[in-house]
Amino acid sequence: MGEVVNNLINILAENLLGENEFENINKEQSDIKKFILSMLFLPNEKYKEEAKKILIELGRKEDFRRYIKYFEKVFDKVSNELERNCSNWESRFDRLETVKDKKKEISSWFFPENTLDIDEETIKNIRDSRRVQIIKFNDNAIKNPFKQILFTSNILLTMPKDFNKLPKEFADKLDKQEEQEYWFDHPIPLDIEDSSNEIIYGLSNLNKAVKIETEEKLNVVLCVSCTHPSIKKIAKEYIKSKLKNLDLSSLNIYIFTEDDTKKIIKEIFEPILGKDSDKIKSLYSTFGVDGNYGRHYSFLKAIASLWNVLIDENIIATYKIDLDQVFPQKRIYKETGSFSFEKLKNSRWGAIGKDKSGNTVKLGMVAGALVNDKDFDKSIYEPDVKKPSEHYTLDQYIFNSHRPQYISTIAEMGTLYKTSEECIMRFHVTGGMNGILVEDLNKFRPFTPRFITRAEDQAYIISTLYDEKDGMYLRCYHQDHFIMRHDKETFLCEDLKEFEIPKHVGDYERIMLFSHYANDILKDFDRIKKAIYPFTGCFITQIPYTITCFRALFKAYELAKENERDAKIFLDNIVNRMPKVYEKIESGYYLRQYNEDKEAWNIYYDILANKKTSDYKDIAWEIVKDCKVN
């Protein structure tokens, strides 16, 4: 480790932990805590020899040998990063005398958003920065959501805990030994009880919501993504088995697997492209539903353009929801005077306006809000993110997204318009509760790069944030009163709790990937971070290695205070997953993938704009018909 890193570690250890923590190390029963204390006090001359001795002893165990090796390598990356970006950071601490002042300085240096006050002035400033003066409302606004909007959602499947609970014809096709390829926030275990199965719950409640509002049917496209490859062999049949006894009479449901998306390319796009093998290869890599969140999220948006050209020209928009969310129709009608889907018949969606910087913006995207099920009785406008504590855990001195998330939720999602002309933009959106018009898909061609593993919804608009078309930038407007109830408490069963730690590690990947995306790929760090400040922007930093390294150490320490097993699961996830991210950043893999994605989406939209594509309507309809499950 270099001198810069040693100095930083000393500052963190002495002020966030204190020397007493290390002096009591031999009384400590937790090997995880001994490991972290030794790593953090190793540069301290007073404790260096004792720390070395403990690390040598722990290093005889395979798991701790991996932890030590991982952090030693990351400390080298931190050293390079600090010398490159923050050569004078130590001077910030020279003038400070008290531990309290130094802790405050640590907090603001690592995570400047920790300095944000949670008050009305902060909320007002953010909200004012989002305001749009509409200069032309949309003359072709949605008139019938059931005929004009293609609703979408994703189904995420993972291995069962108990293979014996599965029908034999399913269990026999699964490879019990294969490694997990992809991580999702809360995938559905194949053996989960029907009462906790999002597929059943979400579609049943969506059907009820439609039935309350109309006698028409809603078109719903679902895509299927799997954590393990062998699940793909049974995915569609498994889902069909869960739907067969449900009342889904108000829905037309189409399920797309990777095989279905390949069929679209093979039978429609390949004949149009002819022998252009490079373009065909790009499409196969990018257009589909396997893989990280970014890939299937882009598919669920882009499919609306194909639908409009080849299946139903009445479809002029798409809207994504999550299946653990419900439209509380009766309550919405009682409090707002109209039903949920009716609220999308709004001429702000597709309007043109001026933002606070004088840029012309096209409000081609829309986003609603969420209320948690446990808060639903209080108010439909209760924020779905709770106010954070002013008392920080150790890792929150390093990174504390909860604070800007709460502020952003109030400022953006909590906005209720007082006039029909009022409008704000949204950058903080959730994966379920956002939509886009087909004409703006075709014009701006936004996408989420397929390397994005979390917050795919917020990464989506970054791809075209400053990509001007016809003198306009694409933006998302906030639709007030358009609210879904997030029934996450309903699904917080024991079977799903095990995904909380892998989900948390996804945040560490997010810091690395968003920072790399803004800084190295789009090369527009300052402008992007400022635009999407404070929540989405807090994941974009000039010191991502430094933040993820020390956040992980202090998070593991906090976990070990309560549960040694959880701390070990966390560290195992960190050392297994993060090196792959580092390697792909440093090798230029993600940059190449982004360029391929961008080219592929341009090919896709160019093909759909080609008049000859309409010759493939019959073929497209046959593919779609095979995907219909009810």
C-alpha cells in the first residue's frame, strides 16, 4: 500500500473506530471483525505487528485468504485513484482537532450529499431546478390507454431452495451444480408458495384493476430473465403452470423469452439485413431478455416500436410496471376523482417545453409514484422512502444514498400540481412506474447498456441526456396522482430475505458502473452528475474504488456486530463479484459493449423505419401469437 492510502486508512480507523477497538481485539470472538480491524490498523505503527500476526493467522483459512488478497489488490487501485484525482485531500484534515469535526469532514469528503439539509428549502431548490415551462402541449395525447399503451413487466426467476417441491418434469431439467450468472433484487424462487409468488399476485391484481375501470382488455408484454442458464429450459412452461387457473380475462398476456427474441431477429431482421453479419451479430448481442437488468429493460421499452409497426399501429406508447405493485383503483378514484389508467390521458405527456437552463425539452417520458403497503392507510401520498436518521452507521460516513433518495423522493415524486400548466421533470424514477411514447423511442433511441446491473430505470435516460434531436432533449415528466401501491411487505417472506445482501452488493457495482459510464464512456461527468443530482447522481463519483473499498469494510464490520454469517455472505459476494467489474472496466469491455449496444439500437430503429419492414407483419404476428399465454 502507498503512503496516500496508509494516511487515509489511519484517519478512518482513528476517527470512525478509535484505538480502543483494536486494543480490545483479543477479546473479540468474531473473526470478521478481527480481520477488518487488522486491515484498518495495519498502517498504524503502534499496532502494525499485532495486526500482521492476526492476518497471518486468519490467512490460514481459505475464505480469509481470499478476503486479504482482494483488499490488498483494491488498496493498490485506491492508491492510484487518490493520487490521480485527490492529491491534496489530506490538507482538509490538518486544521481539524476534534474527532467530531474529523468525522464530519470524512462524511462530506466521501459523500458530499451528506451535507444536504433535509428541509423545505432543499426540497424547493431541487423542485425549482426541475421545473419546465410548457410551450406546446401534445395535440396527439393518449385518448384510450387500453388501446394505445403496451404495458410491460419483467419476471425474474431463480433456483428453488428445495428441488423436491418442483414437479419432476421441471426439476429434472435443472442443473443443480451450475453457477449463478446474474443477480437480481428479488427473483422468484421456483419453489416459492403461490401466496408469495409475484407472477400470480401481480397479474391477478392488474386484471382486477383493469376490470374496475373498463370492459376493454389491456395488452401486457412480459419478459423472462433467469439467474441460472438451465432455468431457461422450463421458464415459460413454469409461468404457464402458475397462470392456468387465474382469472386474467381483462388482459392479453404475451411472454417473451430469449428464444422468442432470437426468433424476431432471425425471421424478420436477418432477411432485411441480408449478409451484413456484423449488424446481425450486434442485434443478437443487444436485443433480448437474458442477462443483467439493462438488457431486458431496454427490450421492454423498444418492443413498443416493433408492436406499432408490425402488430398494432394503435400502440403509440409503452408503460412499465413491477409485479409487486398494485393499482389501488377504488382509493385512487375516491381521493382524486378518476381511475388510474385515465391519468395517462394527459397532454403533458409528449409536450414541448423549456427547462430552467433555457433548453428545449420533449417530455416524451412519464413517471408516477409509489406508496408502500404498510403506509397506505396513512395516505396515498406517503413517501415510499422513510426519513433517514441523523445518526450514521460506519459505512454511511462513506456512502449514504438513503439521504439524497429521501430528499429526491419528496422533491420529485411528492410534487402535486396546482395548475394544469405546472410541470416538473423527473430523473429519479423507479423500474416500475414509467413510460415512453413510441415516436420518442424512434427519435431519441434511448437504451440502458446491458452491463447495468441495478438502477436500469435511471440509467435509461442517461444514454440520451444530452443527445439533441430536432433542437430538443428527451426528458421525463412527473404525472401527479398516478400512484401504485408497492406491496413489498407482502413479499418479505423468509424465502426472499436471502436476496437482501446480494441486492446490497449490487449498489457497489452501481457506483463503479455509473461512475465509469458518465466519466469514461460518455465523457460528460460534470454535466451528467449535476443534471441528475442528488439521488441518481450520488452514484457517480471520481473516487469509485475508494468508496466501494472502504464502504465494504465498514459495512462488513457493521453486519458482523449483529450476525457473523451475514457479514461473511456479504464479503463473499464482494470478493466474488467486484473483481469482475474492475477487470471489465479496466480492459475496456464495457466501453466496447456500450458502442455495440448503441449501434445495435440504431440498426433496430432504422429497420423499423424502413417501409419494407411492413412486409413482415404476418411473420411478426405468428411469433407474437406463439408468445400469447391466455
